Amino acid sequence: MGLFTFKGGVHPLENKISTENRNIEKMIEPKKVYISLLQHIGSPLEPIVKIGDIVKKGEKIAESKATLSAPVHSSVSGKVIKIERMPFPVNGKINTIIIENDEQEDWIELNPVSDYTKLSKEELLNIIKECGIVGLGGAAFPTSVKLNPSNDVIIDTLIINASECEPYLNADNRVIIENTAEVIKGIKIMKYILGAKKAIIGIENNKKEAYTKLLEYLKNSEDISVALLKTKYPQGGEKQLIKAILNRVVKVKQLPSSVGVIVQNISTAKAIHDAVILGKPLIERVVTVSGNGVSNPKNLLVKIGTLFREILDYCEVDYEKTVKIISGGPMMGISQYTVDVPAIKGTSGILAFTKEEARRSEPHSCISCGKCITACPMNLLPVMFAKLATFEKWENLEEYNIMDCIECGSCAYICPSHRPLTEGIKIGKAKLRGMKK
């Protein structure tokens, strides 16, 4: 049987070898944690603690009444010493609760569930919401909302994204290898909530150990299977996964639920297991720390709110060699202007790049080769976006469906003229949004 794949995409250098065989290592507890109050797609949170309060590990410290939200919890026990705006790894500054660790490991009372099938769908969704679970692939969409599509939609298939197609990153890969049973239990819980007939785990063929572990664990399973995907970027995109595995097309401006599918990340499955079976809120995650500026690359289990600086120091970063710090992967990650930003729920990786890794070639004029069009996984025309942006024809960008662009960077990567196509697209989308306000 051939490998599952999709039309378009690119195959950048994987650069995963430095961490793919490194076991997850628990990082030392930070002296302080910095809990950002927007770690999900949706409404910002409001603090429910004040300066001077003593909080327990796992205690909810901020929430929102909005449906599209997910609360945050203290990742240590200790004292709230400040609530102020701080640098945020996604963009600008945001309100942040700073907690001084008392190192007492004083947990809230946990409410584990021994048999999730005895709970209703609504009860399980409430546990997932109250534990602050969001998509851990990077988008950070509130999981309780995603697992609760409208009543007129029938979900027949749950797809689990285990592709981790971004170069350098191995967080999901190691979670599968080291926590197979927990991952599968989390998938079963999601499948139960959705009432889906089957679940399919999509994993790229460069993750042989993880693939083998899944096959061994699921050898007697009739409703959970594994689809081996061709290693290609952006294989982890929802629409790309659905097309590759099920040959279903999610139309423009529609969600995966419109074709009977929900897509969730593999690490999110582990977080759901911890929330339901153990009663633990999302207060830590696995982060790959890599790049040639890092002397000791690792896959670290870090507390949410740990500063990048402390994580990089723990992995012995060489700041003299490092010229660029990226949160996430090199294709869709975000460059940081400071290392004094905290790890958030969506932090899958921290990369320290040397001058050679960060080098950008001088852009030249478009040679109309069409490679950007061939590479685009959304069947768009990046070359037109670039031309219209050059002449500031912002209103015409919508005619070419620029808002459907997933900003994967495939067009810029493949361009022989090294044009910054993704940057132009981001600017164009921002201009369009501004014109509609």
C-alpha cells in the first residue's frame, strides 16, 4: 500500500536527528512562573487571584465567561507576587500572573475518573474545559469547543495528527513513544465524546519507532487504526490530513466537521487522558529545544510559565553563536525579540539558530516559474498575492482568496528567487482585516 499524502507541499531538511532519540527529561522547577492570560484562540482571561494570594499547584487562577476560552492554572504552588503586562511569545505583551514557587509541591485536590464511560458527554467536556485543555499542535483552539460540534453535524471519523511535520521538532514523537497507553486512552475518550465510529492516527513515515509502538498497541483494535503518511510539509494541516487519509475535501470557509471529521493533535490526546483519568489540569508540556546554538538539545517536560531564558540555559545555549530564537518550528514559528518570554500551552519547540541556520538569501525578481503555485497545499496563487501587495492593491487580494492561506511558508521555501512571500501574505491579510473594521 502506498503512503497517504496530499497535493503540493515541500520537503525541507528535517533536522530532527539531534533530539529524535532523546527521552523526555523533566526540567528542574523554576523559581518563578509567568502565566500568560491568553493561551488559546478566543477571549482573553481575567485573573481570579490577586497579589499576595497563596495558590496550590493546579489551582485555576484565571478564566473567562466566553464560550471560546480555556482557563489557566498555576504550574507551581506558591505566592502571587505580581500581575502585569509582559512579553508574550506570540505577539507583543499581555497580562501575566507571576507566581513565586514555594517548592512545597502542594497540589489541589484532584478528581480522577476510573471509568469515563460512566460520565455523560457534557460532564467530560466540562472536565476538559475546566482543566484548560487546548490543541497542543500550536493553534491552541479550546478542545472542549472543538469536541462539541453543532447538533446537526454527524462526526464519523476522528483523525489524530501525529505528523509533526515541522523540522527540528520531536515533542509529539517522544510523547507517542513514551506514553503510548495514555495517548490511546485519550483518543478513546475523544471518540466516545464525539460518538465517532472510528479514529485514525496519521503519522509520517520518518517516525518508525513511534509508528511501530502504535501498531503494536493497536494490533487488536477494530476502531482505531494508523495511517502512514508521506513525510512532507505541511502534512499536519487539517485539510491536508483529511484529504490525504480520507480523500475528503473541506471546502473554502468550511470546517472539517462539514465532512464528518474532527482533527486533534496527538499530545492533546495525552493531555485529555491526564485531565479525565488523573484529574490534572494542563500545567506542563513537552518542548523540543534544538538548533545549532544549543549545546545539549533536549525534549523537555517544562512547567507552563517557565521563561525561555531558563529553558535555554538548562540546555546550555551558546548566546554568542545564537542569532535567532524561534518559538515553534522554523516554518511557522515566531521569532522572539527577547528570551524573557514564558512557555505557553502552544510552545512545541524553542529553537536557537546560528548565523548559518538563520541566513536568508537576497531576494530577486520573480521569474514566473510557478513553483510557489505548485507547492501551495491550498491551491492558491502566491505569486499574485506578491504582485498585488507590491502595488498595494489590497482590495484585490480577496478576489484570489488570500484569507484561505494557512501561512505555512511552502511558497517562500520553494521560491528560487528567495522572495519573502509569506511575509507579504501576512501583511496583505492584516491590511484586509483593517479595511473591514
